[in-house]
Amino acid sequence: MKTFLFSIILFLISITVVAQDKFQKDIDFDGVVDTVYIDLNTSTIVCLLSSKQFQKVESKPIDLTNRCLIKDAKNGFYFENHWMRSGHSAQFRYDKKTKKIRLIGMSRYSFGNAANNGSGESSVNLLTGDYIGNWNYYDLAANNNEGKLIKIPTIKTKMFFNKIYLEDFDEGISVDYTDQCSELYYKHRDQLKKQRE
């Protein structure tokens, strides 16, 4: 648990160091620098690609926080949106076949409540459907009824989404992922509780 909290603290520190709402890089692999930015007026992610003559390609409106940012990824970029005790990330990459920017992965984290109940992190690879979740719950009956944070064994399963491109992306996609992730959390938490009774 200490390792998880330490990694989250380092992650939050890195956000403040590299936070940006504009990012420039050759995203469509044609040797010309493209631009990705967060438009705070329309609450959208905007891409200006050289292969599209720098015409706007943008997401649907998103519920942005004051801690949202664009970050570099190996073959694309991340959009991150952070709240007080939770947040999520969406990874995008240019698809050479469709010539569109595709959502290829999502991740989320949560500190849970004050006792860290529901704390953890998860990710899903949208190209393979591979989901990995590392979550905790607070067991009031553990440790002589003083309570204890219990780690749920790593959840590895499949989670599939239809192909999602930047033009289709909105907060609903992140909410859908969060809902499916929560269902897995409660299912595995309840199984573990029964085993511990």
C-alpha cells in the first residue's frame, strides 16, 4: 500500500512539472510537426494535423477540470483529467489505415474515501481488450475489529469497446469504462470477503 501511495504522489508531482494544455509533435508520421491542445472555450481536445492541412479535428465536449493536460506518449499523446482524489487518462494514436486519431487505451486511479476504501488503479488496452486492475478495500472486521486495508488480488480480464476515434470521444466513454471497472471491483471484493469469512 505504501508503494501505491508513493507512486501516486510521484505521479501528481510529475503532473505539476509537465502539465500543459498544448503539445506539438509529428503525430501523423509525415515529418511535419502537428499540434494538439485543449480548447477551454469549447471543452474539447483539438488536433491540427499537417496531413489534413491543419484543419481542426476535435473531440466532443468533455467535463474538464482545472487539472487536465496533454502529455507525450510513445506513438501519440495522452489526455489526462484529474480531480481531488481520482482521475483518468486516455491514450490516442494516429491510425494510418483510417487516417484518424484513435483511442487505444484508458486508465484510472482513485484514492478512495478517507480510509482508502476503493483505492487503486486500472488500465485497459483497447487494441487487445486486456484489462488490469489493482484495487483495495477497507475491511472493518479485520485486525481485531480495528479495520484494515485489504489488497484485492490483481484483476486480469477482457474488456472490449468498439473502435473510438477522437471525434467520438467524450466524458461518456470514460464513465462507461469507470462503471465497468467498478463492477469488476465489487465482484472481486465480494468474492474475497467471502473467502476471508
